[in-house]
Amino acid sequence: MECWLENGHSLTFIPDPEHTPGAHQTTFNCFYAGAAAFFLCGLCILRERCRRDVASDDFYLLFFFLGATGHACAGAALQATAGDNWGTAVAKVLMVLSSGALLLDSCCALENAYHYQKKFLKRGFFGLCIGLLAGGLLTALLVWGSHFQVTMYFLAALALLCCVARATVWYVEPESVENFLRFDSAASMLAGALDAALFEPRCGYAGHPSCYAKCPWAPGMHFLIWVVCTILGGLGMTILQLCAPEHWAFPRLWRDQPTVRSGPFQPVPPPPW
């Protein structure tokens, strides 16, 4: 189906993205920009990881490098092929796994804030996170034809759980400004993913049959808002992890007794006999 959009005093032809590779240049360029930004953030974390032994760095490395690979795959698939295909499916899986690594880091921070006495990872919250992550992976592989809308909804839900965890940590430790800034970074990613999901039917592939009549801006521009919010959130998390890294130990999920934090050595009194 042909689509002509009025651009000032001229008309711009937009080919059908379901049959024409690279029809939305803005979309795949945004994915490339996100891949480059995430790769640079991952290199910064990797540089510090080689100098120190901080467990939370590993989750950020997974988040950034999986995200960079997923964004690059999405950009290449959208540029070289038309419609949904196995290239976009692999990209969606990598993007969901990337957000899962960030969510697991938030869960560990939540456990640490309560001194491992409340079993968030073992009861409820961890199960909710794993269920949502599994749902995102299944829909990325099985649900075709919605472009990135369903995946963006799952990314928004994962970012929302990160916001809940970070807000709880900030509530428990209000003196730590870093926790509030980490909440802001997760909220920025939430806003970007939600924007991409909400405007995909009007400004994405699904909006082509109506010639983007309900789109408030140019086709694919909703991904520009998404990538700006995502990059800002990623930069914020990188700066915070470099300047104020999170120090926690990954709790054992099968432990029934709370972990006692190490403290100063106290001598054991001798037996009475």
C-alpha cells in the first residue's frame, strides 16, 4: 500500500514496512544509537571491573552488553529485512534478557537493604520477576506481527519492577542519594519503553495502512523518544556504578536462616569447666 505524507509544501513517499526493508530509517537508526551507547557504557564498567571485585558490576556488564547486542541485531534486522522475522525475534530475546539482568541486580539490592532478613528473592518478588521475564521471552519468540510493541510492554513492566525495588531501597535507606538517582534512571527507561509501546500502533508498522493519520509526528519518531530515555537511564546507571558502586552479596535462594553480616571479631568465652 502506498503512503504519501505531506511534508511542508511537498509529499514524502513512505513504503510499506511489512514488505520493504528499511522503510522506517528513524527506527533502525535509533536501535543503532542505543547499541553504540550501551556498548560504550559496558566498556566503562568493564574497565572498572578489571580493577575491583564488585559483584554488581557483573550484572551491569550483562545488562549493557546483552542490550548492545540486542539493539544492534534489531537495527540490522530492520534495515535488511521487512516485517517480523527471526532476526527481530533474537533481538527481542536479547533485550528482555538484558533487562532481566538489571532486574536481578535490583532484587539483590532490595535483599541487602533488609539485611537478608526478608526473603524477597525467595518469596513473591523474585517469583514475579522470573514469571514476567519468562513471559517476555516467550512472547518474543512466539508472538509475531506486533513489531516491537509487546516486547516494549514487557520491558516497561520489567523497568517498573526495578523502580519499585529502587524506591523501596531508597525508603529503607533515605540518606543514600544514589538510591534515588538509580530510581530516576529506571524511571527514565520505563518512560521510554512505555512511549514506544503506546505509539507503535499509530506511528509504527501498524500505522501504515491508515497512512499514519493518528500519529502526532513522523513515522518511527516514537523510537527516538525511547532511545533518548533509554540512553539517559543507561548513562545515569553507569555514572552511579562507577562513582558509587553497589556492594552486596548474592543471597542463596534456599537458605532458611537469615545471613548475619560480618562484624568485628569478638572472643569466645572459655567453658565453665
